Amino acid sequence: MTVRIGVIGTGNIGSDHIRRLTRVCTGARVTAVTDIDAVRAAEVAAEYGAHALATGLEVVRHGEVDAVLVASWGPTHAEYVLDAIAAGKPVFCEKPLATTAEDCLRIVEAEIGYGTRLVQVGFMRRYDAGYRALRRALTAGAVGTPLMAHCVHRNPTVPGNYTSDMAIQDTGVHEIDVLRWLLDDEITSAQVLTPRRTRHARPELQDPQILLLETAGGVRIDVEIFVNCRYGYDIQCQIVGEDGTASLPDPAQPVLRTEGQLRSGILQDWRDRFVNAYDIEIQEWVDSVAAGRVSGPTSWDGYAASVITDAGVEALHSGRIVPVSIKDRPAFYA
Ligand code: NAD
Ligand code: ISE
């Protein structure tokens, strides 16, 4: 079976997913696209032989669209995900699921009302080989009960419209999701420490930040978020357990011995660092849609991430430890 996919948003990641669906994945075909930049949508549609439609709702309702991929700007996600649920079509939504916890809950309620899972959220780190190996080690008890986690999320630079809040909402959200999944534990409080600001960032941008999280099970997590680190895209994660530590491996790079030096490259971009994770994420989504069993990160994960990032942003502005109040998880998402 070929799953016919409609894509809303043909910017950076939307066009990359269209390329992936067409040239990397099997069992999928992009049949319709839209973007508020109609010229861009028309170009992409022409390149991939898809219909260029005027609105996201038209994409969702189109007769040649079996499933929808949402890759437009965050504030537009909730509307399109709700449209897809109303149409009974599976929908892959790039993070964030929605920009408010209330909208995430509306999606959760609509999906539960529909009766089976339709929504997958684009937390791609769960598909990265290194994180998957780390989770297997933790689940097997290789380092005993987790006590602490030390994480680093460094970008070389960020665009001019990047704000201090985005360090948590856009960047740290990946650690928030992947740590919930790795530890199989819920985050209960957030605090943000604000070190001296780098001279490489705009003065109004608080960069770096240290996000401190605590879980229900008592694990203490520190996440360094440093988005103007200059030297590369660097993702690190170490879980400290009672019996040892488990660390995320760096991506394999050749090690050069030359001119009196030992050298190894550092990737520069999140697209390169997680390219395999995106490929696996989207292929598994296509396969799950074809099989009629949507899996992967749920609407509930999208909701939980939203509540935790809200607490993080409040902590950044208040300087206080902010409790995270996530509702009880419905049995639907057990
Ligand atoms: P982008 O600005 O490059 O692309 C977004 C596109 O959506 C633009 O072309 C814009 O014109 C279009 N758009 C906006 N509103 C629309 C609407 N109502 N209908 C149709 N099109 C609309 O942004 P991006 O970097 O591609 O990010 C898109 C989303 O993907 C964001 O939510 C972002 O957080 C997420 N993202 C996820 C990852 C990841 O690692 N999972 C990485 C990057 C971006
Ligand atoms: C971006 O939106 C991403 O999702 C990247 O994975 C992350 O590294 C970057 O900081 C975000 O801005």
C-alpha cells in the first residue's frame, strides 16, 4: 500500500520531509502541499508532482490525502491537527504539538473522542540510534537506578529572531522529551540558572542557560543550553546511575592524525546530526499508518512537553523553582 501524504508547510523541515518521503522512504507519496508562501508551495509541488493547494484545511480534506504531515509554524499546528482528527486522518505534527497546554489538551480530548490514535509528534531523538542504545542500557539496568542526568545542547548560532524563551521552548524541549522517555519518569519541577552571557549573542538574549529539572522519582537533571557556542552542533547526555554511567555516543567521525595533531570533526547542524533519526522516524510513521496503528510520541507527550516548557519559561523569568502540574495520564495513552 502507498500512503498518500499531504504536507502543510514547505519551509526548512517541511521540504526536507517531502524529500525524505519521496526519495528515502518506501511506501509513501506526497500528493498535496500547501504553504502561506504560495510561490514556494507551487515550486515544491512542481518538483514532486503534487497538488499545490491554497490552505491546510484543503490539504487535510483532499481525496488523494490519506495522512497529513504538519510542518508549518508552531502557532498553526493545533488547528491543523484538530482538522485532521475531525477528518479521521493520521497526522504527524512537528514539535510543538501546540503552543499552549490548553490547545494540547484539546487535541488529546479530540483524539480520545475519535477512539484510536491518530497523532504522532515529531520528537525525533527517540529514533536516534545512540539514544535508543542508551535507553536499552537503562532499561536493562546496566547502570542501576538513575540518580542524575547531565545534558548539553549546543548550537553554533541561531537566527536573529531567536528569543531567550525559545532556548527552552524550541531547543531544550528536545531534552525534556527524550529524558521523560529515557528515564520513564515524569518531570515535576523546573528552574533556570542564567550564567554570564556570551558576547557572541545579541545582548538581549540570555545565552547560555542551565535548565534544572527534577523527576517524580527524584532524578536531578541539568541541561546546558548554549545556542551561540560557535564551534558546532553538540549534543551530549550522560545518565548517572547507582552502578555506573551511561553516555550518549558521539556520531562516528574519522579521527585524523596529521601535522602533529589528533583531529576529529564536529557536526555543524542539527539536520546532519539527526538525519538518520528523521529518516527512521518518518519511515516508521509511514509504516504505522499503512498498518493502521499509529505509534511514536503521543499527543500526551506533546501536552506534557508543553506544560514543562511553560514551567521552564516561567522559571527563567522569575528565577524561582516552578512546580510542573501535569494532569493524570488518561488510560488511552498508557
Ligand atoms: P520554516 O519557517 O522554515 O518553515 C515553516 C513554513 O510554514 C514556512 O514556509 C511558512 O511560510 C509556512 N507556514 C506558516 N504558517 C502556515 C500556514 N498557516 N499554512 C501553511 N504554511 C504555513 O520553519 P521550520 O524550521 O521548517 O520549522 C517548522 C516547524 O518544525 C516548527 O514548528 C519547528 O519547531 C519544527 N522543527 C522541528 C525540528 C526538529 O528537530 N524536530 C527542527 C526544526 C524545526
Ligand atoms: C530547532 O528548532 C531544532 O529543533 C533543533 O533540533 C535544535 O537543536 C535547535 O536549537 C532548534 O532551534
